[in-house]
Amino acid sequence: MNLFDVYPIFNIEPVKAKGSWLWDKDGVKYLDFYGGHAVISIGHSHPHYIKKMEEQLEKIAFYSNSVKISQQEELAQKLGEISGYPDYRLFLCNSGAEANENALKLASFHNGRKRIIAFEKSFHGRTSLAVAATHDKTIQAPVNGGNDIVFIPLNDEQAFKTAIDTNTCAVIIEGIQGVAGIEVPSPGFLQLIRQECHNTGAIMVLDEVQSGYGRTGKFFAHHFASVKPDIITIAKGMGNGFPVAGLLISPLFKAKHGLLGTTFGGNYLACAAGIAVLDVIKNENLMDNALKQGSYIAQKLKGMEGVKEIRGTGLMLGIELHFNSAQLRNELVGSEHIFTGSAANKNTIRLLPPLNVSQAEADVFLHGFEKVLSRHTKVVSA
């Protein structure tokens, strides 16, 4: 049997990882400034993370949600404290797509409506309703059609006011649009969504799957706008590589048995991973580090020839160039041994390094990036 070939991949096979670094099977060392789609939040193979996972694995790795799992309660308590949402409740699942699917389902259960407002360039996942709310027709099969979803431009206040009414079930928006190329909703726009959802009875769903967990320098990107969504979805950096996701659900919603469910969500190992990540973020002040290192990197990048714009905050940055970035990214990996991310905006490179990246490691990236960029700007100017 062969693999179902759906991923464009680099011909590199990592076999070891530590902190912000990877080593391939030939012993070549790579700087990881992408974290596997923003998943590696506290660095590869963090000792506290390994210790927590090993201790849990020696005791019990899995049982279903038909029994009491006290680690779920510990995770919820620590998450509520660090995120500033102690009065919300946590539903645990496995992926960002599953989190968004359940969020929209819960919204519809609550108000009995079907119509959803989403945003152009959005990405919310690949499952049925999550992908229907994703602004990319190429990953939507015919079976994903038929949903009542309207897409409007990000930060277009008039378009949003026209679109929302008392038939709207939910508005789903990313704290920062990641796949799009690090497109940032303005604080005023998020505040408008919050107010109009309150006025119409629509549910505000904040997708913090990529932009959450301290990546921006605050625990959630929407904290910069001082809004409180009705539901917040989380995943990626939550488990530092172990599949774990969830919903933070406001007191507005009433729980009942059977309303939501999952087989693997909130299992012992997932909780151990999630608890370890929160411990490290708190104890090592990683949100402060994300803001500090992100500001340093962004400032250094702004002066480079060939860079059109830097978007984002903390360690969620988009570098938009004056030309297609694909070849430059290939050269960064091939000659400088630095991983970065692509985006739907083909001129944009995404930077999503671990939150404990050091300034010395940032300088390695900046040196390698400027070296490769200078070759491309010479070609373009010629």
C-alpha cells in the first residue's frame, strides 16, 4: 500500500528535535521558524513536557469520557486562569476543525438559527461545516455545499452591518487570519462584531486555533481588542504536537448530556500535554518573550530591501515581499536550513517559531533571510 499523495512536501526527514531546532536523518541541523503550522509552542522536546507525558504514559494513556478524568478539570482550571476566562467552561476535542465544527453546532443549538457570517480569506478547517465557512472553494467538495454562509471582506464595517440581522446564527472570525497570510482584524472591527452579535442574538465565535496560546504576546489575539466572544476555539499550540483542541464556552450556554461528544477528546495524554504547555508558558513567561522577540524580528525586517509589509504581532508574523515567495522559501530551507511557512497570499512568508525562541536564534533567521533576499532583490532589480 502507498500513501494517498495529498501533501506537497520538502524532501527532508526530521528524526530529532530540540527547542527551535530539527535534525534530519543525515544529521543536517535546521532552524524551525514554522513550528509545524504554529503547533510547537514551547519548543521541541521540552523537558517538562516530556516528563509530564512519560509520567502519564506509565499510569494510564486512555479511557473514554464515560469515566471521571481529573486531569481534564486541572487543565480547565489552569486554562481559565491564564486566559482570563475562569467563568467559561471547557469542551475538549482533537483538532481545530473539530473545535470550530462544534462551536457552530453549539451556536445553532442555542438560538435555533442556520445562517453564518464568515470572512474572505478565512480558514477554519476541513470538516463539513468548518470547511464550508472557509473561503477556499478548492477544498470544498459538493457535499460541503448548501449551507447558509455569507462571506464579507475583513474589516469592512459597512458590509458587516448590512450582513448581520436577527436571522444570523453565528459570526466566526480568526483572531488573526493565519493561512491568508497574517491578516489582522482591527480592534474596532472586533468590537463592532461583539456589539452587533449582542444586539441580534447571534453568537460570536473567535477562532484562536492559530493565533492563540500566547503566540501574539497575549494569550489570545482578541485580547488586544478587549472583547469577550461567546465561544473561543483552540488547538495547535495547545498540545505542543500532541493532538488536543477545545472550546471555551461562555455561561450563556446550557450544557446537557449528549449535546456534544468525542471519543478521544480530553484523554489522559492529551490533558498531560495541555497541562505541561500551560505550566511552561506561565513559568517561563513565554508571552513576554513572544512579544519581545516578535518586535525585534519585525523591526529588523522592516529595513530590508524587497520587503513590502510586515503584518502581525508577537511571534505570528507575515512578511509580504514584492514578488512570489516560493523560491525564496525553498532556498531558505535548502541553503540556509531554515523552515518558514507559506500563505494563500503567494508573496507572503509566515513566521511561527516556538514561543521560547531566543534572540540569538532570531538573528540566525534574520541573517539567513537577508542573505537569500539579497539574491532575489538583485535579480528583480536587474
